[in-house]
Amino acid sequence: MPKPKVVLVVGTRPEAIKVAPVVLALRKSDAIETILVSTGQHREILHSALAAFGVSPDHDLDIMQHGQTLSQVTCRALAGLDSLMAELEPAMMVAQGDTTTTFVAALNAFYRRIPFAHVEAGLRTETVQNPFPEEFNRRAAGLIADLHFPPTDWSADNLRREGKDPSAIFVCGNTGIDAVQQTAEQTQADWFPEHTGRVVLLTTHRRENWGEPQAQIARAALRLVNEFEDVLLVVAMHPNPVVRETLLPILGDHPRIRCIEPPDYAPFVKLMQRSFLILSDSGGVQEEAPAFGIPVLVLRDTTERPEGVTAGTAKLVGTDEAVIYAAGKLLLQDESAYKSMANAVSPYGDGRASERIRYIILRRLGIESPPETMWI
């Protein structure tokens, strides 16, 4: 009798990082066939992220085209997935987070009546328009999901308020913490050994920040570098030319600013560890940096990860130049303010989320698993 197939679908680098530990956990079971599919939404940086975990896609739809619109990504990914799922006939599909790939995977599972599991479920902001299109993507995936794996009690409560079946909701922690802990233990990297001062890391890529908001972010970061002579600003440049055309004219010509190509995941983890302070609009960084006691200034007006803000590991500062500059200056000059954030306890999990997800998926497929104690 053939083994039931569990298909995990990824399309972007953040998805790859958070799904890779789930793939590794599921592949420990001989009772199922675990298949990893890439839509290729962010093809090159996705593959390098997976490689950090010794994982590669079993199927690659290779949909990436220069300058494609969200509609084009959606249509090409849906057509590719539909053809592949007709061939594979999986017992379950799994996707993570809030990308267009996640939405398309959920929609295809719905059309083909394949049970769908949503990893990192239940994250919400107040409006479906922000962040765009991620807020719509995750809400739509939540409508379709048969299994919801929220990372925290807050995200689980969101799902319950929306009327999701409580018996299908399992708080597991965030698989991003699994990934960052595994990588930190296995990776050796020495960033900027010649610099004896502090490193401030900047990452910004979100669509809603393109243009003037990113220009304000860059100007605030430049002011911090000019004011604090021991600070080296490291800008991990997103490959999108829209982002680079804004940031490089402001930050590209300064002796204490390094505009670098986006590091592979493992070196990036070590770069976070090397940093004194991180300025970022990345959801993943909001979760990962607190695992190392690094304060994060969140360059967004809203966040679907308020647990970190509540816990004190992150601060929501938006994209106004003056606000970002003031928040950064406080942390760079006030030791007590810095320690308050650095010593706050991360709310995002203990690094065992993937094992919990495996347990629930196997049980849902009717496969016996050892007694579960990982929630204790």
C-alpha cells in the first residue's frame, strides 16, 4: 500500500527558512512520503535558504519572471500547482505564513479537496490592506485550512474569534525559532572583525515601504551613523531594484556603512548575533532577533506580531524619519533603555514547533505517534 503523501509548498526565502525544519521533522517518519514543492516565487534566494538545512525542492515550478505582477504570480503558481497536485494526489498540503504562494497553495487545496494545514496561522492586523497583500493572503488561507498551527496564544485567539473550529487549532510555537536555533548552533561566521564598535543592522523590503517611506528610513539610519562614531551600519540589500534605487543614493557612499548583498540564511543568523541593534520591517527578524537578545525597531505602522512589542523585545516605530532616529538614538545612548529590551523574554517559542506539527499531522492522517509531551 502506498504511503500517504504530505506536500509542503514554499515560494520565498522566509517560507523556506520556516518550512525547512518542518520538512526535516516529517522526514523522520517512515510512515509518510514528504514532498517539498517550490513555486520559485523567489527562486535563487529560496534555494540558498533551503541549502542551509540540507534540503532542496523535489519539484520546482520556476514561475519567477522579471517585473511580474501579483496577478501574474498568482495565475502562474496556481496553474503549476494544479497540474502537479493532479499527478501527486497528496493526502495533505502544508504551507506557511502569508505569501502569494501560501494563498495559492491553500486555494489549490480547496479546489482539489485536499486537506490543508497552515503553519504560522492566526497572525492579524486591523485592516486587510496592510500589510499588502500579506494580510489578505493569511486570512484567505485561514478560511480554507483544516489544521491551524498558530505560534502563540494571541494568534490562536484570533482564529477562535473568527469562528475557526477550536479542535483544529494547535499552538505550537514558531518554526522560525526552530530554524534560527538550529542554524546558530551549526554555523561559524565572523562578521566585521576589524570593527571594534557596535553594529546596527538594517533590512527593509516590504512593498508598503517602497518609495518615500524607505527614503525616510534611510535618512534616519544615516543620521544615527553620523551621530554615533562607533557605529557601523550594515544594510542587507533586498534584490528588488525598487528597494535599491531608493536606499543606495542615500546610504551607498559612507565610510561606516556597508551595503551588502543579502547573505545566505546561515551567515545572516550570525550577522544578527553580531548586531547591537536591528532596524527592520521583516516579520521573521522580529521573531528571530529576540532569541539572541537583540532589540528590534520595527519599521512598520502595524504588525501582526504584537507579542514581541508587548513583551518588550521589539518596538513599533513606523517609517517617519524623526521617530526612527529618536528611537534608535535612545537605545544607542541609554544603557538602561537598551537592557530593558535586550533582557526581555522572547514570546515566540522554544524551538520544538516542528516536532509538534509533525505529531498533529501524523495523527490527523491516522498514523499512530508516541505519546506527546512537548506541550508540557
